[in-house]
Amino acid sequence: MPSLHLHWAALSHSGSRKPRNDDSLITFASGIDGPTPLSPSGSHHLSRHDLVFAVSDGMGGGNAGDLASSLLLQRMSEIIPETFKAAAAGFFPDCLSHLTLALRSVHEQINVAGIASDDTRGMAATLALAWFTPENLYLANVGDSRIYLSRAGQLQQLTRDHTSAWGQWKRGEITEIQYRTHPRRSALYEVVGGGHKEVCPHLAAIPYQPGDRFLICSDGLIDGLWERHIANALAACPSSPQATANTLLKRAIDNSGVDDTTLIVVAVEGQADGS
């Protein structure tokens, strides 16, 4: 049975509307000793660590958006490795249940931070998180940051945009063109924080295989790219995804570039055991 190796490349660009980037991203290896930060591009075997990649788009006035997205990802990086400590103690928590509890905890923390001052009032963030274990990809998403899977040339959005306009598009009630120009396209009914009483994330366990390509991104990337652009780029993505990430970011900025734009491209490769 082949052992799996992940290759990734992560990029972020501040949009033209403001000097500060409210997007955040994180790449880390999760193990018994906690999170180990990874470089923006690289490769890693899954034999000793889980690998986690996540993007968050912060919202709020002042520096609240930046704070919300960075706080969200920092806390998730601290909480996810707790599964290894539990396993070492003889307990084996369900990954999706662990993600649910983690997001509820972070949701409360961001809400508390949001009422600490006028500068942070109402701050919130989206989340698209991909947690790779040797068995499955566990994903969590809130808001309109996305995770795509490209397999055998076919593109699939694994996450759900928490907007009514996205639901209309996916049900076939409106076209992609109508969705992209919809006046309430960015009206989110789920965010982490924002003073909402609860958060209801979309969670899933997805089997993956060698040859799969994943894209994790904020909505700024989608503003400048159509689905066919993403499908073509990921279908052609080599095992080293840096060039693909560069191409996607440049095209998105050239076509829009108004919003903050963040992406992580992940390529899954199989290798013979011991290589």
C-alpha cells in the first residue's frame, strides 16, 4: 500500500481597498508535541504527523478583521493536536466531534474579544480548514471561504458557502453569472464570532488518494476566477504546486484584486513505503 506525501504552496495578497490584509492562513503539522509550523511551501510525509491547512477571512472595523482571523487560526492550531494527547492516554476522540467542540470554543472567545472595545465590536471570521490524517481528510468550513477537490480532471467544491445566493446557484435556480453579480452574494448567515449566539459549521470526512489536488481559498480568489479557471489549473497541477498557486493568484488579482486574496494548493502523492 502506498504511503502518502503532501506537497503544498500557500500565498496571500492584500487587496486594493485597504492596506491591511484581513485574511490569515496557517500550515502546521499536528502531533503529540503539539503544532509544528510549516513553511509556506514544502512537502511532508503523513506517517508521523497529521497535516493541517486553513484559510480565514476576517471581518470588522479597525483592525478587528485581522485579529479575528488570526485568533481563529491560532486557537485551532492549539486545539487540534489535543487528539494526539488523548490517544496517548488511551482515548480516541472522533475528529469531526473534536472540530465541532473546537469551533464552539473559538466562537465564544472571539465573541468575548469582540465586546472588549469599540475597535473590535462585532468582529468575525470565516474558516476553511483541511485536516489530513493518514485515513481521511476532515474539513470544517464556516462562511464563504472554500475547499475544492480536483480528481481525474473533475472539480468538486467540498465546502458550502453560507449564503442564500450560493444555495440558489447550486440548486440550479440561478446561473454562475447571476450568482457572481448577486447583490447578496456576500451576505453570510454563518460566521465565527460576529456576536452570533451559536456557530453551525459544515463538517465532512473525505477519503483522498494519490493524484488528488486541493485548493483552500478565501473569497477574494473566487472574485477573480471562474470555476473553469480553477478546474483547469488544478487538473494540470504537478506534484510541486508552487507554479499553480502563483498562476491562480496572478489571474485572480489581474481580473479583480479588490479583496484580500489567499490560497493554499495541496498535491497528494503516493510513494512506496520506506521511500
